[in-house]
Amino acid sequence: MQKMRKLVVPNSFFEAAAEELRNGKSVRLHVDGQSMYPFIHGGKDEIEVIPYDGKSPLEAWCCPFYRWGGNYMIHRFIGMNGEMCQMLGDGNLYRIEEVPKCDIAGILQTIYHPDGTSQNCRDSHWLRKAAWWYRLRKLRRFLIPIFKLLGI
């Protein structure tokens, strides 16, 4: 089996992906990082993001693709603080990003796993699992290392 070469791209690549989303096109991205673990396995999973119009209400526990602090990321939508959307990575313990809706370019639609399976990220069952994971955020410090040890 041939080893896949890792390519690190500048954040300007994600700006191009955001532009495609603003033009009404879906994008597929190979993601890195562990901020969405255990739902997305960085360096392994590929994701499909669909356009977001910036006007529709965000569905509870969905995962927007947005710009924050000069970088693009996908984290879980956890609520509103006035006019600002609050986001928290599934692998993060505390840092909540607040972004205006106009900085959201898309919504995570599908995760494609290396074994050929996929996950519809707008499915109500998946969103309920995300809600439970959010409720367990104070235990993540202990759960995440156990999940990694077990290969979950």
C-alpha cells in the first residue's frame, strides 16, 4: 500500500473554498487537526461542506465552516450570544469562538471515512449525539485520551 503524502496548504486555500461556497458550490476538503475529535478524525477523514446563505437560522449542533481570527475552521454551533454565533470544537475543552453569521460560508454536510463509510452530519441522530457530547464537555479531558487509546 502506498503511503499518502501529507500536504499542508496555506489558509488562502480555504479562502478559495469559502469563495466557492459563496458562489453556491459544495466543496470537499481533507482536514487535519484534532479540534473536532471524536466526530472528525483529523488527517484521515474528508468532509463535504455545503453553502450557507447567512440568513437562515443555524440548526442546533450543526458544524459551520467559518472565518475566525484570520483562519477558517469547522466547529460545532452551540448557540447565540446576541447577534454572535458561538462555536466550540468537539475536541476543545473551553475556547468558544464568537462569529457573526456573515463570516459563515458553509455547513458540514458529510464526513467521508477512510474505510469507505460516510456520515450525514445533518441527520437528527448524529446531531443528538453531538448534543450529548456537548453536555459531557467537562469530562472531555478524560474521555478523549480513553477514546484515542481505544481507537474510537
